[in-house]
Amino acid sequence: MTQTSPTTADTLTASWPRCWVPRGVYAPQADTRLLRRAMRREGIASGADVLDLGTGSGVLAVEAARLGGRVTAVDISLRAVAAARFNALLNGQTVRVRHGDLASAVPGCRFDLVVANPPYVPAPGGLPRGGPARAWDAGSDGRALIDRVCDAAPALLRSAGALLLVHSHLCGVENTLGRLEAAGLRAAVVDRTRLPFGRVLRSRLAWLRERGLADGDTTEELVVIRAEHV
């Protein structure tokens, strides 16, 4: 497994697209910045087809378009769809934004690069059907959306395409690597950063400790996993 040196969120900011984030839409945070850096390192070729799954504000879709990609962005939230369309216009970029549930919004399409920052926070109860928590809560193990992205990836990628997926160590990095490899992809961690628990994780710290997902260490490691066809 490829691993990079730890980074801090402070090193991941520079020259962001302008971004309007309405209430209820996930605002760019440390995971967005980490994924953006990995995406920039891919060296998006002019005209490359890029898919942003769970686009949220659309800031990564806009960035991919600025780098020369031909970008499709997908989100199940109508507010996020509106935000992504507005932010593309705000930055003078062309992004095709579709309303839908992950890969079902782009049936039969294949891409040179797929980026995904799905909800991944472990949470008591089922998946929220609405409200801000829909952007981060992902079931009791945090994998409700991650597993779907892993399973869909082989059909979404062209033969030389790549998936970049960001999530927390709390929902099982090795599980993701194993699931991608079982789907016929070569997968490795290519970026990581560690930061203190944010508001959401602090609010459920007792529950996380009961499940063995947190102990005295209240820091979270975020990773970017890169996968490609073998």
C-alpha cells in the first residue's frame, strides 16, 4: 500500500474557485482540500471526461473544469445541484450538473477521472432523508455510500481511468482497499492528513467510544484512495 507523509490542512489551501454555499449544502472543508490536491496531481488533460460524485457546492467540479476537464457533477440534493450550477457560472466554467443518486445519474457513461467525497461519518440510526446531516451521515459504520462508490467504480472508469475517493479512518481504510481490489481495481492510499475532531464527531463522541471507533485520541485521519483498472 502506497502511503504519503502526513500533511496538515493548512498546506492544502491556495487559489480556490469562488464558491457560494447555501444553507444545507456541504461547504468545502479539509477533506475537499485533500481531494483537490490529489486531483490536481492527476494532471487532467484538456478534454478529459471527469465525474464528480456527490458534488455538494461543486467546487471540485469547477476546479476540474479550470484544469481543462469536461466535467459532469452529480448530487442527490437539489440545493447542491443549484449551488454547483451557480458556482460554475460564477467562475466562468462549463459543468454539466445532474440531479441523481450517485452513478445512477450517469447510466452507461465512462470517465477518465472520477472524484468522490461521499458522506462517510458513522452515525446512530439510518441514513437521513434530508437536512444538513445528509451531507455527512452514512450509517452506523459510515460505509453506506462508500461501498456503493467502490462497487460502481469499475463500470464508471475507462481502461486508463482513475478513481479518487476521500474518507475518514473511522469507516475503515482497509475495508475500502479490499472492496476496490475485489472489484478488480488496483487501489492505494495516496494522500492523508490528520486533524482534530470537528463539531459533528465531538457531538457523538460517547457513541463512537461505545462502538470502539474512538478512544482517548480525538483526532481523525483523512485519506485519499486512488484506484485504477488492473
